[in-house]
Amino acid sequence: MSNIFLHDALIYLAAAVVFVPIAKKLGMGSVLGYLLGGIIIGPFFLGFIGQEGKDIMHFAEFGVVMMLFLIGLELEPSNFWRMRNLILGTGSVQLCTTTVLIFAVFLFIGFSWQAALACGLALAMSSTAIVMQTLREKGLTRTESGKSSFAVLLFQDIAVIPILALLPLLAFSAVHAPATGNATLLSGQPGWAQTLTLLGAVGLVILSGRFVIVPFLRFIARIHLRELFTAAALLIVIGTAYIMMLVGLSPALGTFLAGVVLANSEFRHELESDIEPFKGILLGLFFISVGASINFSLIVNNPLKIVALVCGIIVIKASVLFLTGKLSRLSFDQNLLFTLGLAQVGEFAFVLFSFSHQLNILSTQWTDMMMGVTAISMTVTPLLLLANERFIFPRFGTKEKEEKEADDIDVHNPVIIAGFGHFGSTLGRFLRANGINATILDNDSDRVDLLRKMGFKVFYGDATRVDILKSAGADEARVLIAAIDSPETNYDLVEKTKKLFPHLTIMVRARSRLDAYELIDMGVKDIYRESLDTSVRLGIDVLIKLGIRKYSATRAGQNFIKYDEAAMYQLAPHRHDQDTYIFNTREQIQLQEQLLTNDREVNPTLNDHAWDSDLVVNKFADDGSEH
Amino acid sequence: MNKILILFAHPRFEKSKTNRALLKNIEQRQGVTLNDLYEQYPDFNIDVDREKELLLAHQIIIWHHPLYMYSAPALLKQWIDLVLEYGWAHGKDGDFLKNKIIFNAITAGGTREVYAPGGYNRFTIKEFLVPFEQTATLCKMIYLPPFAVQGTHLLTGETLQHHVALYSALLDRLVAGDFDIEAMKKVEYLNDWLLPETGLAKP
């Protein structure tokens, strides 16, 4: 490990740790914090990082790759199908209109039509990274503007695939292999061959996702080693990205496809939470390097030109977006959010510009200029949104209340069942029979597989991991049922849930009485001992078999359960009275003794004299003797 | 100030428009306790001690229930059988409920007219409620005529609101002690006792 690596890591991490909290404190959001941090540590201010920022940017682009993998994962085909009109409608309107307008403007400036078209397509892209991060941070993903933004971004991200395929056809002479050094399978091929290779690679990703990766993950999951699964998840992302690089394609798109393919598999949530932290850090790094890569000397040399370009592009993009928003009937303030949110040029523009440059469609000077414009526009977005939030909304806005509709991207069930063994599955079946859908978490991949085949909504994952609980919808759910076999895991889950999701009602399966005591100590209100009801039911049947009438036996059972639960709460605090340490078995015996003594004192069943007319009969007998 | 205990028994409360209207915001009322029996004892396993304590803490008891097959839903009968024990509510030393006021507040699908000797149901409501009346008498309680919302299948929003207002007025006057037992005993329904005095015109 070289000194330089540690030095760089130190600077980047320090920049993140210093600037993001400041930005958050000032109400600016993390994206702006990262960008500002990048600008300040960049070559034009503190100069902690120099031109090598570009290399780091390549490395950090991996954050974008991971982000697209995650976006792909969220795109279950059924969700995609539900949003198809929104995606295709708003997406195509935005992309086509913006491209045509920018194309016309650049043609007017004096670009060749090929260069103008390439620029138009590249500049029509918005930044999925910035927008999604910002929306999530502000909790706006479920609003109308959030949905429209997602739809447009998705359409753009998908559109990059055909655009990349078509760009070679625009090249003046594809024979001129770009002198970038990293030769790929694509370079040196004629345009049609490149297009064909691309389609082949896409097909490969889809097929291998379905027939290789899922069985592979099942195999890994059966080994029950958490870090191995994380390694496998990273391997999938990096492997896909590598193959895509090899054929000269955008790795982000490859992983996006891989994500979509895996979205329907049972490993979705586990993959999501495994990749999420890596994505977060790398995306932050990406924003920092965008900030650091802004070439301020370019701005200082041609301030007017750059400012005009940035403003012009943002104005064009914003007006098209506003019209698109109008077309999809967004309310005014939702539309404003949508318009300003997507008005920047996105990270895919970097890819498209450098690709155009490689293909000699765009000159080096203009490529640099456009890269700068892209980075600046990305920095401007959070500022625009901030201005919108601070100055425009308060005046014109009628802030739409966040509505959670049933047909959102991810429908969250009101109930989460953690653990779907014999206990949880009976419970889940009962709830389903009564029309209550539960999100089920289980970490046995074989069982998950089987249950999914039976049509249950089951996710593979360790329920005590906070990120998995989050993705299972713990923020929105109302009840969490801890039905895991191991009491220790249940305790762990209860503890975390109480701390992080205090709004959730926790209902816990307890294996034994001691287990229940532990839970009472933790402040759990709803405790269900798995041994209690079943053994009392058996006891009732014993009474019946011995000739006691069924209703009397049933009442005796009901009373016993009531008495036993009351006794449980009564005895729970006293078990800590002993100062000496008692072994578990001895504690058990002592407990039994205590219970048996209690049972004798207040016999919960023998005192049942309901409907007992002996007293009345005696009264009449007494009366009779008197008279 | 009198305290009222409403012993409410309805196995399908969520489906009963009339009873939901009658009991809306009842918990906020001063001096009124709602004891929702089917919610409290879904397993019919009534906690007799709890019920006795509740009875002792209130001066006026209302058996509030729909009229099913000319009587109360099963759980209210279960309650009567279990809670009103010999030696406590009646019989030797059974004086704990003595002089408390009790009556039925019922909802019925049939109109007032069909509960008549010549009508479809052949008997009056008062006659159908005789077991309740005698139970109250056995327990040395003062039994008042019923409050009844009848023809519930035909109720429009407006007439329903009229009944809601009447029930509310009844509870108010009972809590305030603004009533004369003898005058109340003379009417067939408490509704009739309320009408002229409250100025609430029948729509």
C-alpha cells in the first residue's frame, strides 16, 4: 500500500467528513457538501489534489456504476410495467425535445451536424446520481415530482445504451482508432460491428444474470457466511463492469442491466444492502472529484463563454422540463422541483463526451469545455434547489403533502415478519388468509426459494441488519413480528427496532418463560410464549378425554392462560432479587417451584363457580328447613 | 353528578351505522364509561371481578345492544349470567346493586308499529324486555323504560341525527341528575319522555 494512496484516501475522506456535516448543518444537502469539498481541496484552491483528480474520478465513477446497479435492482419488471407510460411518455418528450433544441443551437453556433447531435444527446442527460441522492435525502422520492424525475432519469439511463451504439455511426472515420491507450474490442471495428458487439454484450448480461448469477448466489447463500455474500455481490458488480469495459461499453449500463435482471430474484434486498454502503462512499468520492475537476482556469480565461453556455443549457433544459411537467400534469410547485432538479447535465455526459472525442466527433478543446460545463452545471443544481426551497416555494408554493400511494415504486406492507420457520409461516398464512400482506424476512435461502415459488413475498436477508430492515420497509410498516427461532437473534432485533424504528409495534415470539422475562426487561409489551397456548390446548383436550364437559374444560384453559400471563408479569421483576449468580437450570427449577406454589394458593380453575346453582339450591334448602 | 356505565354488546359494531353514530365520541363525555363487551371479551371469558368493580363505581347502568331475535346478543346474556351473582347482586346479602338505575338502549330493524299486539311481531318491545326488567327487579334495581332507535334499516341521515341528539340529551340529563324517575316510568319509551321536555322535535 503506497503512501500516495493513503495520502489521497486521507484527503478525500477528511474532505467528506468536514464538508458534508457543514453543508447538512446549513441545510444544503450532502451532494453540495461533497461538491464544495471537492472544489476546495482541488487544484485551484487548496491544491491538496492536483490533476490526478481525473484519475480518481475514473475510480469514483464506480460509485455511479453501483448506483445504477441499485437502481436496476429496484426496477422489478412489474414496477417497470406499471410505470411504463410515465417512463416512455415523459422520458421521450424530455430527451427528444432537449436534443433537438440543443442540436439546433449548436448547429447555429457553427458545429458540424454530427458534433451538434452528439452534444445535444450528451447534454440532454441529467444526473441520476445528484437527483436521486437529493430526492432521497429530502424524502421526496414518493411525490409526483419524484416519480416523474425517476421516470425521466430511467429513460435517459436506458437511452444511453442505444446512443452509445449509434455514436460510432456518426464518426467521420471510424478507422482512426482513438489514441487513448486502452484498446478495447470495439476500437478499430467498423461502425456496424461495434453496434452488433454492443447488442451482443447486452444479451450476454441478461442471459448470464438469469442462468448463472442466481444459481451462483444460491450456492453462496447456502454457505451461510455473510462476508462471502458481500464479496459475491461486489464480484457481480465488478465483473459485469469489467466485461463491459472489455467490449468498450459503459460499465454503468452493464451493471444497470444486471441489476434489472436480478431485481426479480429473492436476493434483491440482500444485494441492495450489501452494495449500498460501497455505493454511498464511492458516490461521495465521485461528487468530490467532480468538484475538484472543475477547471477554474477555463472559467477565468473565458468567463463569458462558460457562463453563457452553462446558463443557456440550463435554461433550455429547464424550459423543456417545465413543459414536460405540464404535459404530465404536475402541480406548479411539483413541476418547479422537477424542472430545477433535472436541469443539470449528468454524469453520463462525461461518458458520451469522451466517447465522442475518441471517435473524433468532438475536438479536444470543446470536449474539455463541455466537461467543465457539465461539472459546473452539476454544482449549480443543489444551489438552484436550495434557492427554490428558500425563496420560491415560500412565496408561490403550496407544498404538496407527501402522499403515499399504493402503486408506488415499492409497495410496503403494514406487517413485517422476521423469521418464517414453523412459527412465522403459520402466522403469515393466517394473516394472508385475512387479506393482510406481510413482508417476510428469512435467512434460509432454500426456504425463501420454496416460499417464493408458492407465491409469498419473501426476502432473503438477516433481519437484524438495519439496512435490510430499512429496505423491507420498516420506516413505513406498523407492526414488526420477531418470530426468529433463536431467542438471542430476537433480542437483537427487538433492541435495534426499539432504537431505530420507535414507531413500530413489536410483537415477539418467546420460546420459554425465561425468554419472556428477558423481553419484559427490554420493555416489550406483546410477548407470545410458543409453549403456552399449545400446551394448555392439549391440557384442555386431556380434561375432555377424561370426561369433563368441553365448555368447562375450555373455560378452565382460558382462565389458566390469563392467570399464567398475569403471573409472568408479576414474577418478572423479582427474579433479579437474588444477588448470587444462579445457573440457568437452577433458575428453571426455582421458577417451576415458585409457579407450583402459586398455583396451589390461587388455583386459577377450581374457583370457577359460574352458572353454579348449588348456592341457590342451598339457599332454598336453608329456607325450606327454616319454614 | 351521576356516573353512567354503558354495557355495550354488539358482535358487528363496525357494520352498524346506527350504533356507531350513537356512540361517536362517547369516550370524551364527562361521567360516561363505555364498556365495549365484545371488544373486551372476544373469547366470552368475562372477568367477573372487573365487571363488579365497574358496576360499583357507577350509579346508572345502560344495557346498550341491538335487538337480535327479540333479545340481546349472546355475550350480554353471558354477562348477566356471570356477573349478577347470587349473594352479590341478588339473594342473601346480594345488595350491592340496590337502587341503581338500569334500562335498555336498543336498536331494532323493525319500526315501532310492528311491535304491537296486532303487528307483525305480535308483542311490544316492553314485553320482549320483560326478562331484563325482572332481572333488574331481582337485583333490587330501578328499571326504566327502554330508549329505542327503531326502523334502523330505513333511517336517513337526518332521522339518525335526531336519534343521536336524543341519546345525547338523555345522557346529559342523567349525568346532571335532571330527571324525575316517576315521570320516566310513565312513558313507553324514554324517547317519548325526552321529546316534549327537550324541545327536540321529531322530524
